[in-house]
Amino acid sequence: MRGSRLLDRWVERASRGMAQRTSRRGLLARLGALVAGGALLPLLPVDRSGRINSARAQAFFENAQAEDPTACNYWRYCAMDGYLCTCCGGGLHTCPPGSDPAPTSWVGSCLNPADGQLYLIAYRDCCGKGVCGQCPCLSTEGEMPIYRPQLSNDIAWCFGARSMVYHCTAAALVGRA
Amino acid sequence: MVEGVAQDFSRNCQGCHRADGLGACNAVPRARDFVGLFTRIPEGREYLMRVPGVVWAMLDDERLAAVLNWMLRTYSAEQLAPDFVPFTAEEVREARKRPLANVLEVRGRLILKMQQQGLLPPGEDGFASAKCGR
């Protein structure tokens, strides 16, 4: 009955998300999003020449910095949605003690202001511990309601983790995009 | 740098199926050393084109067909049917119009069939061996 279990998890996650943290959108928004045709982030990958179509995506990059990973405008957080693990006792790609990384992630393409290159970032929820609550960074560009889960943010991305309880989100570097 | 079809995979599928193709236990079926088995039973080919992740992928039919073929060859070449014919954009376009409403039920039937044919050991369904958190 994996089907119902999965469904249960989704519902649980959705309601938990909405109840606990009004708008944590750690979704695959980014995932599909990246590629999606209407969301900003999504356009980026397609627009590697610097022709960034979306005003809001462009705004993120214009304000992005490469020094402080505990601030929402740190470049790797272009498709972030959640509490920064760097503010919760974890690192850019490590979970705080007591929480475990989910095997699944959502993906974003972010421009590094330090070298002007696009990188693929895997946003990974750390799970199994109560919500951290520090440094909420919410990207709402291109967000869709829950019935379009690939572009909705109100889903804790703890698939495959031991627990579906969301703690924070880390942003690991995957490689050049 | 990742480009072309691999890039489409990495941006649309990799988050959940993972770069290593292992998926996530009880949530995302593994692709590695597994997904090609679906090409060995008649209904499997259509199944692959009608699962939610494929149907709703934000890729056009041509790129989607390319990603399907790439995933099969990259993660599961050994399991691929010897007479496998690559997916075409045309058949993907038609199949996508008919999403599986009961995907897990259909999948369960196909898995059972594969087990009965000895293609899969009992108990292995692509979820049991997917990647789990520690």
C-alpha cells in the first residue's frame, strides 16, 4: 500500500507545512521549476547566455552575494525555500545534528557572482527533527497551488528519509549547469 | 558540465530519481539496474510513457522521448530488451495524453508479472531496493 502511504505523506506534509510554517516552499518547484516554462528560475537554465527574461530572477542575481551563506541572498539560494540549515547548526550541504538528509532533492540553477557561471544546486531537506525556524528564505516565483505539486512549495521534501518531519534545507553544489 | 539530454534529466528528474538512479525508498522507484525491465514485457513500454513524472514533465515530447531513452540506456542498459526500439516523440505525445490514473495498481500488476517470469526476485519491486535515508 505504498500508494496510500505516499498519499498520506503528501497530505501530512502539506498540512504540516501550511500549519507550521505558513509558507515553506521547499519544493521541487525548483525541480521542474528550473525547467518550467513560466517560472523565473526555470528560464535561467535555458537562458545561459545571460538573457534572463524574468525580472524577479534577475533581481535575485543582481542582489546575490557569495560571502554569507546565512543570508537569503547567498547565490546558492536562488531556488531555496525553507529554513537555512546554515542558521540551524548545519552547513551548506550538511544537516544539523539530529536531522538526516532526505535522499531526494529539488534542483535549481544559480548564477555565482564570484565567477559568473551557472551551477546546478540540489536543495535537500533535513528531516527527523522539529522545524528549525531560523532564517526563513522563501522563493515564491512561479509557485503553483498544491494540486500542481511540481511547482508547489508547501511540500516537505523528505521523501525517502526516516522521518517526514521537516527541519531545514541545505543547498549542495552539484556541478556546472 | 552537463548538457543536452543529461541536462534535461538533471533539471527535471534527478532531484527525486537521484543522479545515481537509486530513487528513494517507498517514494521514488529506482531506475538503476531496474527500469529497463519494463521494456521486457509488452505493457511496460506504454507504462513508462504514462507514469505521472513523465506525463507532467516540463519537457516537450521530443526532449522527453530523449530523456526516456537516455535513462534506460544510462541506468539500466543490462535489463533492456534485446529488441528494444527507442521511444519516439510521436508515441510519447500520444501516450502522454492518457495519464495512468491508477499508476501504482498498474505498476503492481507489471511487477508481479516480472516476478512470475523470473525477471525479478520476489520482494524486489524497485521500491524495496531504492535509496533510504540512514
